Amino acid sequence: MATIKDIADKLGISVGTVSKGLNGASDISDTLRQTVLDTAVEMGYTTKKMKKEEHKKLCIFMENMDYESSNQFGYEIILGFRQAAYRDKWDVIVSPVNPAFQIEEKYDTFMLKNGYSGAFLVGFTLQDNWMAQLNTTTIPTVLFDNYIKKNPNVAYVGTDSFEGIDSAIEHLAALGHKRIAFLNGSPNSMVSDQRLQAYIDSLASHTLEYNEKLTAYSYYVVENAKYHVPVFLEEGATAILCSNDYLASGVIAECKLRGLRVPEDISVIGFDDLPVSTEIDPPLTTIRQDRIELGKCAYFAMNCLINHVSISRTMLRAQYIERSSTAPPKINKNML
Amino acid sequence: MATIKDIADKLGISVGTVSKGLNGASDISDTLRQTVLDTAVEMGYTTKKMKKEEHKKLCIFMENMDYESSNQFGYEIILGFRQAAYRDKWDVIVSPVNPAFQIEEKYDTFMLKNGYSGAFLVGFTLQDNWMAQLNTTTIPTVLFDNYIKKNPNVAYVGTDSFEGIDSAIEHLAALGHKRIAFLNGSPNSMVSDQRLQAYIDSLASHTLEYNEKLTAYSYYVVENAKYHVPVFLEEGATAILCSNDYLASGVIAECKLRGLRVPEDISVIGFDDLPVSTEIDPPLTTIRQDRIELGKCAYFAMNCLINHVSISRTMLRAQYIERSSTAPPKINKNML
């Protein structure tokens, strides 16, 4: 591992100046400090500070995901992570980030500067600037729903979409549904790809025909239900599987606007099992992602990485939760 | 959760007799004791003994895998698991099992009777009797290289075969190899299936043609190299990727018998990075499975399950280890 002297030699400055840069002393310029930090990161230098018991700090970076109140997806992910991490006496800081900040500040530099031993990244997309940097990061990093190939310092945590989607299709197929639509999230997302594949595989294993017109990307925008529901109905859908519970509530609202009853005329299934599932009418059948457990698993993965156990992926089981939004299909007819 | 009274009521015997059955008292018959235990398991009863700090016991069941000495695959898996479990004050018992024993004794019953809080199963195949029972077990159970669908009490631990195989193919393709043979392990094994798929996918991503005759199952029997190597050579193979290091050593021996030099005439890559890799001539390029880390990960997964975090799978990164058994291919000719 690189020493302070190595960094000093490389930059042609004194050991004392490097030390000031690393410790955030105020009598060197920001530019020099940044250079010292960037070089330290580049050379794989780790401050003792990051290893000291009394400075044990982890960061959770949140992007594109609400987490402030308990009815939002991110809330319990953070809670679960904290609950598990606190047992091992870690301090956990939650830090919202946006694309602009990621361009301004390098990931490894930010981590080193702030004395974080590792980070949990939630809600990032493959287009985010930091994601590309994760191919080579040396910082223990856990990603929710994203995967980085071949870097032993990065782990992936998520829910098994295949089992989740399959449970829903199995249930609908058993009720007699043959035309099951799938309203997915955003395209170019790892999880959307997985779920679409799971949907296609599960249809096949239940000898149901795949019809591309029965699938669409909603971008998780609830209002988009009004564009997709009519197409699904036109194609004869008797059930609509949605990629989250809010989308499902939008689909139910749209069906009602069209004079259709849920579940008598059309069945709807959500994803996540957020608190909203029990509040809408009818109470929503859904596929549960246990956010508390996901948070805990993320910490377990983090703990592995910090202990040099190069975990690649950690997945949780999805749980099928039956409520009142599904029923056998009505005799097939054009329902528009 | 069921109580001792529930078990007594169901069997029509006294609470005292149930208690004797659960505690292994000597003054009731083995048959009655077995019935009490079977019923307790069936009703989801868990003894307090299993939860007491001073009786914290986990079991590692070993089948079809050598583990007694440090040059064998199972040795470090056990060591890693123990190292991690001991930190949390678990006692870990290693128990070899065979198919006959699995037919004689139910898995859940054996666990309850022996006061184990969970088990790590290594070397089992999908044909083993206990594997079918794992679909419904309520005991925290971690499987090495095997997967049970939809049971939240069972987790899978393994190495990412896809990244491992891909690293090897990438390296060989970069050297200029176009006909890369793959000597797999046993058929009807989850890992063999994964590795074959990884091989096919990786060939495709390097725009190399897949030829079924360049693949074979060795059943991990080193002597079988003599049957497969001639076929591979006949098909023009310039490199042979093997599913473990002992197989690779068998392949190298067979090539030498035929007057071929490794790596000048043919390249050979192993899998696992067992101690033997550095002892053979030439030292073997291989794909490392870190057994100590696998054992530790298995314990992390176990710890999750015991804490009711329903981990589905935990995978480690494979690491490509370059030694001296690969080189650019010779100009193609029939090498027999």
C-alpha cells in the first residue's frame, strides 16, 4: 500500500504538505488539497482515520428515490441498513446526490476526504457519472439494484425479480388468465430488464403466449397509466402486472374511469408492498420487497467487503402477498 | 409457534412424555422419541435449547467432497465458515453424510434432535434425499453450489462462474486462440450447467464459434482426460479449459504423453486454484475460487437466515490467476 512518502515523491512536495492535504488542514489551498487526495486515491492510500474505531463512518447515497417518510420506498432500506450497521458501532450518514455533484466530485475522492469506510448507493442508474467510476474503485461499495462486473470491491444487493414475477404469473395463470399485461418501470435499467425477462420466462413456463404489445415502460410515472391501459385492454388483457404499487394504483384508477371493476372485470398486481397497497380500493395484491431486510443485507454485504470477502451479489426472496385485486377473468370480450 | 402441549395433544400422549422425547431421555422407546421429534418438526416447534447462548451449534454436512487435508477443496470452506462463526461464539460441528443416512433420517428431525440452529450443506447433488426436503424446511440452511426455489429459509452460496469462465476465455481469445475446449465436471449439476452456459456466452461475446464436440463431461475423474483430450485435439483445440485443477493436471499429463508441450503446443487452464496448481509443471493458470471466503460468506448467509433476513443467494467473485500454462496458439494443424 502507498505511504505518505510515496504520495509526496510522486507530487514533488513535502511529506508535511501531503499530511496537511489528507487531514484537511486549512493552510494549504483547496486545489493542492484536491490534488493530494486524488493522488492518494489513485495510489491506493488509505488513511488510518478510516480504520479507527472512533471514526467508523459509512455513507448511504440516495438518488432518484424518495426516503423521507415511511410510505416511500427508500425509507426502510435506510432504516434496515442503519439497524444492522449500528450493532457493529458504525455511524451512518445519508447523503442525497444529484448528477451535477457526481460530475463535480470524484467518488473515491469524496469518500476519502470524508473519512467514509464504505458506501451504499441507492437509486442510481447506469447513466450516473459515479457508476462508471465504480469499475475501478477501491472503496467497499454496495449497490442497490445495480451490478458492476469484475470489481471485487463492489457488491450488488436486490430482490429476486424472477421468483417474484413468477409467483404473480403463477397465481394469475391458476385463476385462468391467459392475457397478462406487464407495465414495467424505466427502460435501460438492470431491474427492468430482469423483470421483463422474468415475465417472458414465466409466461413460457405456464405455456402462455408472449405478446409484446402487452408490455410497456411506464418510467414509474403514475399518470402514464392512461396511455398504456387502453392498449392493454385493446389487446384483450384480463390482468395487469405493474412494476410498483403506485403504478398499480394508477392503473386501477384508469380502469375505474373506463367503467371497469377491479378485480371483477380486470385483475391488477403491484410490486414492492408499500404501505399504499393496503390503502387503495381494492387492497392490492403485490410482490413484496422487504426493504428493511434489503437494507440489512446491504450492510451484511458491506461488512463482507470491508473484511475483504469479495461478495459479488446478495439477493433476497420476493414474497407474494395476496389481497383483493385479483379474481378469475371475465369471459373474454373487447372491453373498450 | 407450537408448544409441548400442542404436540402432546396431537399425539394423545402426556406432556411429560413429549418432554422426554425432545430431551433424549433414555426411558422412552426410540420409536416414540422419533415420533415426538417428527411431530415437533412438523408443527414448527423449536426447542429453547436451540436458542440458548451456551448451546449455539451449527453443523456443516459434507458429501462427495474431500476436506481432511489442506490441499482438498472442502478444507478451507470449512475453515472459513468456522473462522467467521466462532467470532459470533458458535460451535461448528462437521458431519460427513452419505445417501443411506439421508434416507434413514429426516433432515429437520436430525437438526432438531441434535440442537443445531442451522446447517451448511457442501457437496450435495440435486439427487440427494435431503435436497428434496429442503423445499419445505424451516431450519436455516445454506447450500454450497445448489439452489432451492422459493423457500425463505434456504440460501445459496457460490462463486460467479460466469465472470470466472469469461476471464479465462477473454485471456485465451486475446492470445489468439479460436478453438477452446471445455472439460466440464458432472452433468445434471447446477454448477456444470452454469459453467457450460458461461462458456457458450463468453465464446459468443468474443465472436468465437461454439462447437459441441469441444465440450465434454469429465465427472471430475482425472483419468477421463485420456478419453477427451484426443477428441478435443482431433477437433483442432489449441486450448483446454478444465472444471478443476486436478482435471487440468490430468489433461496436461495426457498432452505430454502425446508428445505435446504445454503451453507451447497447447494451453491449459484449471479452476479453483488449489495448492496443486503451483506444484504441477508448468504452474497452472487457473480461475480462483476463494474457499476461505466462500466459507465466510456461507456464515454471513447463515447469520442472515438466523436473523430472519431471507437471503436467496450470495455469490463471490472469481479471480483469474495467470501462471505458465497458457501461450499463443501454434499455427493450426492436426496435432495427433
